[in-house]
Amino acid sequence: MPEGPEVRKAADRIGAVLTGQKLADIFFDPEVFPDLARHEKKLTGQHVLRIDTHGKAMLTRLGGGKTIYSHNQLYGRWRVCTRGEFPDTNRSLRLALHTTEHSALLYSASAIELLDADGLRRHRYLSRLGPDILDERLDWKALRERAQSPEFKRRSLAALYVDQHYLAGSGDYLRSEILFAARMHPWARPCELPTTALSQLGRQTLTIARRSYRTDGVTNPPNLAARLRAQVVAAETSGAATSSGRGAPAAPRNKGNEAWRFAVFRREGDPCYACGTPIERVRIGGRALYYCPACQSANR
Ligand SMILES: [Zn+2]
């Protein structure tokens, strides 16, 4: 499932063609959203003010005071294209926002609603969300205080970092990457940790999430990602796997940008870039968590 940075990137792409523009046409799939389809005429001609995100939810703000709420969950996909062109896909079109020149098309999503200000405030999902992990106003001290609050301090970091009520926009890969970057044991609980450790966790939470947004999902530090990428290119050029030099990180085994994106996520059995210990994978509530048992042992 896309996490905060991917949802924000999608919002940026949609915002680039819709923000400030008048909706020349709008479509809701009448089979799935018959109530929304009745609003199409009324919404046509309204301006799109901006596209906001809160965690994994997208909020398309319209000039008439309404907001289109959408959540892609597992299957939803946005596509942006020139007006009149549709992508070649078997997916079902659920929402289309057309200007005279462009279209933003949402496929396969099952969570789309039209809300006014009161509806936004009372919304069962939005009203329970914690702060957005990419909110520029969010600072590490606020994150530290949140971790130390009575509501959250006795829960494991592994549980907190996929709980949208704790922190909106964090999911499977951000959880693994943030806890590794902060050198936190996944089962440590905030109430067991010194304030300095929670400060470090707060800083790394923002660093990793913001880096992922800037780099299209690369959470490794830029220098390490560049070295790993160079190894992949060298291996492809020579047609064989390269052996890493002394002090260099082990050659990545994963394909494509997966080979340099992550420190621990989806790297089960591969050596940790920091210490060489094989990365471990555990499943918690059906969701995978990856960690280095050596680097992240300090809090246990
Ligand atoms: Zn390690």
C-alpha cells in the first residue's frame, strides 16, 4: 500500500494539472457511487483550490466549499493524462476530474466521498488520524512528546509505526526504515526508553519520511544509495556480479531501484550495510517488519 510520501507525490502530480483550474467535467462511477454521481452537474464549473493529503487520504478541495475525500487502500491508482486520452488498463474508472486540457483519473478505489466542512470534522477515518508524517510544521519534539503520552507510551514501536492514529502516513516500509535509522529495537516501548533515544527516534522519523518524499522512495542516505547504485550499474555493465571492495557495502541482490532504496526493508538474509549482520524479517499481524538484530539491539 502506498505510504505518506507516495500519496503526497500522487497529490503533487494531480495538483500540477488541477490546482487553480476549473473542472470542465467530473465523473463518479454510478455503479459504485450512485449518490455521488448525482452531484456531477453541481460540481462541474467549480475551481480546484488545492490537493491536500493527510496520511494516506487525499483531499481535493473545491471552490464551492466541498472536498472530495479519497483513500486508495490496496487497489486504487491515480493517473494523470491529457484530456481525451485514457490509459490502457483493465481497471474500473471510479472518479474522473477533467479540465479542458487534462484529466486526473482514479481507478479501482472504493473509498470516495464528497464532504463539507462539518463532514470533514466528523469523518470516522480522518477524525482519528494522528499528525501527518510529512507535515512541515511537525517537529521532532512533538513526536517525542507523542511517544511519551499516556495513550502511546506502553505500546511497542512496531505497533505504533503502523498505527495511523499515532502517526498518519507511516506504513510497512517507513516503519522498518525509521526504526533502523534510529537504531530502535522494534519491540521497545517508549516508556522503557530514555528521552535521548526518543529524541533520536523523532528526528529520524522526519528525516526518513522527508527523504523518501524527495527521492521517490529512497530511504538510504544519499551517499550509500549512490554507492549501491554504482555497484548495480557496474555489475550490469560487466554482466556479472561484482565483489565489493574492502569497506564497501555488500553488492545488492535486489533488482532495479529496490537494490539501493532500503537499508533493511525487503532485505531479509542480506548483510546489514552498517554491520554485516543478516537482516531479519518477522510478521506481526500479517505485516512484515525487517530489522538488523545487531544494530537494533541496544534498547533490549
Ligand atoms: Zn546492523
